[in-house]
Amino acid sequence: MKATEHSKRFAVALWQETDGQDLVEYSLLLGFIAISTISILTGVRTSVDTLWSKISSALTSATAAS
């Protein structure tokens, strides 16, 4: 068998193989979810900071009153 024929068969077999396709798809999906979560949390950060400050001041005033 010639080297070029062997290379062609190897290239065709590699092109038709789909064993790693699921892993790539799940990795892309996980990346999309991570980027979406980061962008959502970045947008909500101000609201969470405001809520946390209100809770903290309420607890501080409740502790000082007792």
C-alpha cells in the first residue's frame, strides 16, 4: 500500500469518525451557559448589593436597639 493511499484512508476515517462530537457539543453548551450566567449575574449585581446593604443596616439597627 502506498503512503498516499494510506494517508487518504486515514483522512477519510478521521473525517467520518464522530466519537468526540458529543463531548464538543456538551463543552460548547457548558461554555454558553457559563457566559450567560456571568452576564446575568453582572447585571443583577447592583440589585443584590442594594438588598444586602438594606439587610445589613436593618440587622445593625436591630442589634443596637436591643
